Amino acid sequence: MNDQSLALSAISKTYNKGRPNEVQVLRDASLTLDRGEIVALVAPSGAGKSTLLHIAGLLDTPDDGAVVIDGADMTRLGDRARTAARRGQVGFIYQFHHLLPEFSALENVVLPQLANAVPQGAAEARARELLDRVGVGPRADHRPAALSGGEQQRVAFCRALANAPSLLLADEPTGNLDPETSDQVFAALMGLVRDTGLSALIATHNAELARRMDRILRLDAGQIAAA
């Protein structure tokens, strides 16, 4: 089995190509992520970290370069195959939780599993297990509006891991929280990732949080280097 959950090779991406407002965001950016590894991605605002994460997670395509997940080249997959890979192999966490307001915490974690054809009973059992792990189990039947900001983001973590992906991509997952809540929520995320053994690439501006991960990579001027 390949020991890398993610390999990005010479990724380049330019927006508005050939126009006066052309912007090259990524220039031969490369990185690897080993199985079970948690890596911080730090970058100045506007450096292209969201673009990099979207390409890594098959939400966007590079102009050049290769995206390999679990040893399989995903670069030229068709839309249907990319969607299937995203659902089964990749989990996303954003700065804002984006929970569905009309559904409970439990239902928010169940729904992505139903989309992957998991039976209702098994999906609910998986959702309760994840919510219990991050301390939100007693609030499972509450809708997002009745949860604190930290609780909402923990539910978002559980939703991202609902389908047991091998790769987690997070874009400033605690950036919308106060420092104390941020620390608590990040600890919950780290525990969840370690317990499940998946790999994670986490973009953050928080230097203290970055130092708690296995490695730090810096994205600047479209390229990636060890920090």
C-alpha cells in the first residue's frame, strides 16, 4: 500500500489567463502527506491556500501538475468519478461551519452518509459515535442555532469525517472562534484525527496551533517550502 495519502506534484493555477487581470496563484507547488500525518499550511492572506486546498480536494483542477490521493492519480478524472472520490476519500472543514440550519446536529452528520448509500441506522450510529468523541453527544438533537460556536464547529468536524475519509482538508477551521474556544476546538479536532488515523492538511494563521502539528509548510509566491 502507498504510504502517502496525498501527493501534489508541480501544481500550477492561473486565473483570468490571457487577460489583463491575469493572476498566477500557484507555481509548481508540490507537497506530500503521509498516512496519519497532520501538517500545517501557513500562508499570507491571498497567497492561494484555499485554491491549493480546493485542488487537493478535487473541487478545482490545476492548469498543470498532478493530484494523487491514496496512490491513485485523480488529475484527469471525469466529474462523476471526482464526485465519488470526494465523497468517499476526502473530508472538508471550513472556517464557517456551514451546517444546515433546519436539521439537528445528528442529522447534519447523518446526511452525508445517506448520500453515500449508508443505511439510516448505521449512519445514525456513526454520527452519535463521532459527536460523543468531541463532547457534543448530549446536544445531538439540537439544531445549529441552539449550539455555541465551538459546538457548531465540532459538529462540522464530525460531518467531515462521517464517511471515514482517508484525507482531511481544513481551511482556517478555528479562525472564526475566540482564542479560548479555538484552543478547545482544535484539541478536539486533533484528538479526532489521531483517533481515526487519517491524514490532515490544515491551513491556519495561528502559529501556536501550527506548532502543535507534525510539520509546518509555508505557501508563498505560489510555491511550498518547509517553514
